[in-house]
Amino acid sequence: MLLLAILCLILGVVNYFLLQPDIVLFHFLGISNDHLLHIHPHWLYVFFSGYFSDAMWCIALCLVVLVLSDLKYLNTIGKLITLLLPFLSEAAQYFGFIRGIFDWYDILTYGIIVMAFSLLSSLFKK
């Protein structure tokens, strides 16, 4: 599961590099990309440029939470706090504490992913 989480993180970074290379991480690392990838149809471009990386990183977080809870490093409160991180990140963007654009669709994406992982993990434990 940790390898799958790392793969999700890598996919998210590559996606950002190809579609949104102006993120803070790339500025910090001194990386730039002047050749943006263009995807058609437009709705697919919107999904990949705006939501795919966030979804991959949220899935990676959920996978890490599953691993840590299986290893007994996280109790229920720890899982809850960790799974709230994507939502707290959006709230911090909304209030201007961190750079970024608050988006309700990000909240929806995170909610769907966290609920799906919660349901799937409870089904597999039975």
C-alpha cells in the first residue's frame, strides 16, 4: 500500500509539472516547465489541471492512514485528524493562511475519496 501511495504522489507531481508548473513546490525547487500539455476535450483538461493531483494526494494520504492504523500507530482520533488535513488545507487557502485557491470541488473530491476509503476499509476488516 505504501508503494501505491508513493505512485499516487508521483502521478500528482508529474500531472502538476505537465499542466500547472507554477506551484510553490516547483518554485522552491527551481524547476520550471514552459511546455504545457494541452488536453482536449476541455472538461478533461479541467479535471486533470484542477483536480487530478489533489485526488491522487488525498488517495495517498488515505493509503498511508490505512497502513499506519494497521500497524497500530494511529488510533481513531489520529485517523480523523490526519484525514482532515486536505480539508484544513482548503480552509487555510480560503482564509489566506497559505497560497492557493479555495475550491468547493476540491472539498467534494476529498469528501468522496475519504468516504470511499472509510467504507472500503470497514468492509475489508469484516
